[in-house]
Amino acid sequence: MKSLGAMVKQLAGMLGTDDMTEWETGFVKSVYDQSGEGEDTTFLTAKQVEKVQQLYAKHFGD
């Protein structure tokens, strides 16, 4: 399984596309910015981690 930071970065690469809902876009932007562009994800809550993993699975099938 990819690291959480890699998932955040890959999801952020989808920003600006029509593949994400408005809520997903806002969530990913927030997590990406808060984590220093995916470099430090240690502060994320368990719910945020779970949501990142769900979004990653939805969009990338992993």
C-alpha cells in the first residue's frame, strides 16, 4: 500500500479536474495544504486518514 503522503500527492494531482466532487476537492486541498504538500501527514486525525484512503481507493482502485 502506498504511503499516506503519496496518496495525498496523487489525489492533489487531480485537483482542477472534473473527476472529483466539490467536497472532495475542498477536502484534498485542505489536507494537501495542511500537510505541507503531503510531506508531513503525522498530524492527520484518524478520520482524515480514513477519508484519504477511501478517496484514493475510489479514484485509483488501490
